[in-house]
Amino acid sequence: MASGGLLWWIAAGGLSIAAFGKNALWKEPIPSDPLEMVTGQIRAVDARDSRAAALQLLDRARNQYALRNAGHGYDLQVSFTVNSGGQTEFDGAWKMEDVFDPKQGLRWTAQSPASYAITRISSNGMLYSEDTAGYIPLRLQEARAALFDPIPSAERAARASIRTSTANFNGAQLTCILLSEPGRSARSTTGRRWDETEECVDPQSGLLRTHSQVPGRYSAYEYSDAPGIAGRMLPRKVTVTEAGKVVTEISVDSLTELPAADKSLFEPTGEMKERGRAIALAEAQKIWRVLGRGPYAAGAPPQIVCVFGVVTPSGELAEAHSLQPSNPYSRAAVEAAKHMSFPKPPPSGVRPQQHFVFVIEKFVASR
């Protein structure tokens, strides 16, 4: 499950990037949000010891979610409710189950109230799947990423530019670590930048409390009566918001140690084998575009909208929607993102992939 990592690239738009300069792209203020933890002074982290301390805190938080690394079998039961208001597919109450045996592999299933169902088996280095759609729905991938892969990988974090700040969340003092693309100039400023992923961790418990890949989209973690196994702890509840609205509520119903699982659970069906290689969930991408044509209106503030969606194995952008729906450019941003060209299907024999994509579009008014 590789959804926490991020790949960055800048796409061509109607305006040359050189007209602003790359470092100027991120300076526009982000929208206010109840779950935006970093609103004050942010400290650049350049010294080796300071970087090591920040990375160690991320490692500690990341380790809580690495259930399979503990080497213990388990049965995990999860439910989540989606209320996107029609912006994404398959609203309603979902059920999901993971069964893991360290000697046999992983089997997970999920069902939505809107006739979507999937069964996936990962065993002996092979990945099989049987489902009722050509891609994994955005909210299902979201739920799995929130529980198993919310924080960028250790390798990617180690290469990133790092800034830190402190925040208070529900009475707990948090350390917030902001990560941006490698080589990005890290400066001490007030407020978060558009390009930064934000991870806020309780330094006492080592638990992730809030997570945000882009401004406008946040996940809040609750650990009251949290389930655990072999020194790992999952949240009892994760609440995902977009533009201040709750879109998904994820509940970990039970986590039970499983000494040995039924062997038949990890045997792929004939239909699974005929389908070939199952879809791999790849690293998320952030794409920056500047849209507009000169000459430019003097004093007109630029408008920024982030479009969130899933790039399917066929190279289509699915379930795309704006994270700033009240912005006057919101609809235009979604339409512009839908007309982008994304990677085409891989050659035969190569595992197909899908990933989250965040298209951050800057609109510049013309005279």
C-alpha cells in the first residue's frame, strides 16, 4: 500500500512557469480550515541533528501502522461511512476485512452498499484480485491509506526538505513536520505552503494525530480504546475532511490476533488467475499548473484550487473534485484537470498501477 509517498512534477499550462519563478509558486496563502494545525511560525530544519530528530519522530509514528512487520497473524475488521455528496463514487456504509498470516500472506475484502465488492490476495510474491470495477474506488483507497500508509516512506522523507512547528490539538501538544520536494529551499516563515505535506505527531506517545497531504484535505486520528497487537496500535477512528466537511469516517471495529489462518483463504480462484496481474497502489503525485494568458491584470490576486482524484490503470482521471469548492475557479479547475494527459497503460506483463493525484492549479487573471 504505497499511498503515503509523493512524487512531484510541474505540468505545462497556459502560462510559462518562468513568468513567476518556481520558488514563487507556493507563496499564495492557503485557505483557513479547522484542522489546519500550522498557522504560526514554522522553523526550517537544516542541521543534521534536527533533521534526524524529525525523521525519528516520523519513524516512530509510522511504525505504529506497520502491523505486518510485527510477524503476528491477525484479523482486522473495519467499517467506514462515505458522505461525499456525490463528488465521489459509492457513498454509504462500507465494510472491510484484512486477514494476515505471516507464513501465507494477506487477504482483504471490501463491500460497498452500491454493489461494489473486491477480494485481493497477496501470497508468495503474487497479487491477485477479483472486483466489480476497473479500478479501486477513491474512498476505499483512502481508507486503506489512512490506516496502513498515512506517512511518506522513510526513504522519501529522508530526501525531503523539512520544516517544523508546534500545535495544540484536543489538549495535546503536537510536533508538526512539514515535508516538501527534495532540494526545496526550507525557510522559516509564518504559515504552511501549498506544496507541503503536514504530519502532526504527539511526541509523548509517538502517535500520528493529524495528517494532510495538501491544504483543504485533512485526516484526524482518535485513539480512545485503540486496538493494538504486538506493540503496534491502530486508531479507533479516523475522520477525513475536505473543505471543512466530513467526507469519510473510518472505524476500526476489531483487531484480533490470529495464530493460524485457514489455508484456503489465500488460494486464488481460477477467475483471479485469468485476470492476470492485479492493480498496484502506487505513490501519490502532486502536479502544479499555472493557467492564464497575458497580459496580466495589475493587482489581481491569483486564485489557487487543488483538484483531487484517482489516476486509473488506463490513464483516466476518476472521481476528480475540488478541495476548494467555494473558489470561483473551482469548476474550471476540475475541467482543466480532466483534460490533462496521464500515463498510459503499462506494457503487457507489467503490473498495472493507480494512484492518488493532487493537481494544484494557479489561475492568473488577464487584463
